[in-house]
Amino acid sequence: MATPCLVLIDWQKGFRDRAYWGARNNPDAERNAARLLQHWRGNGWPVIHVRHDSTNPESVLRPGQAGNEIEDFARPLPGEPVYAKSVNAAFIGTALEPDLRARRIDQLVFSGVSSDHCVNTTVRMAANLGFQATIVADACYAFERRAPDGRKLDAQTIHDAHLASLRDEFARVSTTVQVIDE
């Protein structure tokens, strides 16, 4: 069985800004992502980092801002590639897909921010491109959102709804413990 690659999406300091993003769910997401990363590195398995380089001049994630930096727990080690994207999907405008194919990697395990935006979009594209995808639910999080009619949707509802739409059709949805135990 081929070794899956851990793909860490947008673990960036700018997502700490609650005034900018709003309330979030899953306060243990970083701890779980760190456990996954430690497990992957401890086994010498492939790790990929994705960073969102926003083109919005007001964004805390634009290059040159402290918020664009990758979180300390997820800081890439030498040899771990970092793919910078400016859209939701890590496969658009990057060499991610050809690099994975060149390395003969077809199984991807995803952790990141946010469950409903960049993680969701990248997981969907991965599946559509023929990769076997696993999303680690407790190593991701989402932010609260507003419905078109103005109702506030809490972050847990957003997280759960997006994982439900990914489950089985686009990805296997798992937990940190399940992935590490496998």
C-alpha cells in the first residue's frame, strides 16, 4: 500500500484574528493537526504545505503581513514543499498536481482552514482529479457564516454540513486517532 501524503492547508497566523473572521469551531484543530504532522514526520512520510497568498489588499493573509505566516506548529521543514495559492483550490495556479503525479502520490490526507472554503475546494478537486482523499474532521475548522437571508449559521453547523457533503462522494471523513491508528 502506498504511503499517503499529508496536505496541510492554510495553517496561517492570520486566521487567529476573530475580529476579521468571526467565531470558529473545533478549538482542538491545531493540536490535532500537530499530532498528524508529528506522526507523518516521525515515519518519514511526505508532507506538503499550502499557503494562501491573498490578493485582497485588506486581507490579513496577503504576502508581507504577519498573518500570512504559517503557524509555528506547522512550519515547514527543509524538503517539505510549500505551494502558494491565491484562490481556494490548491491545485489552481500551482504545480501541486504535476508534482504529486511525478512523486507517484495518489493518496492525500487533508488538514486545514477552513473546512468550508479552501479545504473543501481542494478536497473536491483532488477527488475529481483521481486522488484518494481523506479529510481529518477534527484537524480542520470553520467560521460562522451568514445565510443569504441574513441568519447567522454557527461554525459547527458550517463545518458539519461541508464534511457531510464531502463524505463518501469526494473523500473519506476520519479523525486524527483513526488516521494515526491506521
